[in-house]
Amino acid sequence: MDLHVIAHTAGMVFIFLGIVTIIVAGIGLFRLPDLYLRASAVGTSAGLGVASIVLGVLLMDFSWLNLIKAAVAIVAQLLTSAVGSMAIARSGYLNNSLPAAITHTDDLLRTRRDYRREAS
């Protein structure tokens, strides 16, 4: 087999995996019970999904300039999706958004200023 055909096929596989990952994240927005699980699922899935699509496109149309662009895009996507989802979850927590009933522990509760005042 020609190397071009192998790279093209691998690129299509990565694009397909990225699309499936993003679709699963979209389903998670509707199916997961609370803000924290939704933020976690979407942040992780969107970051990996977009990175996978960019990697697939790079494999299908490889050049050194595209490699540099893809590397910057993948690193930026992974960093911003993680930071963004954590910021959303933190904002919800600071605004007293209640977790789902299946959540049993709240380790952050002990670090809140209002909790420390009440416990004293």
C-alpha cells in the first residue's frame, strides 16, 4: 500500500473518532444530572474530539507548516477546554449550584470561607 493511502485512511479514522467524541459530549449535555458532570464531560470530550479532528486533518494533508499549526491548535484546544470547564464548574459551585443526589461527598466545602466561619 502507498504511504499516502495509509495516512489518508488514518486521518479519516481520527476525524471519525473526533466526531463521535463530540457527539457523545453533546448527548452528555442532555443526559447527565448536574452542572459538574456536564462541565467535566463536555470539557474533556470537546478537547479530545477537536484535537482528534485536527490530527486527522494533519494526517490527510501533511506539511511541516501544517504540523506546526496543528501542534499549536491541539495544545491550545486541550488547555482552553480544561480551563474553561473548570471555570464553569467553579462558578456553579460558588453560586451554590447543588450537585446531583448521587454525589455523597463535598471535599471543597471545608475550604469555603462561609463554612469555616460557621464551623468556628
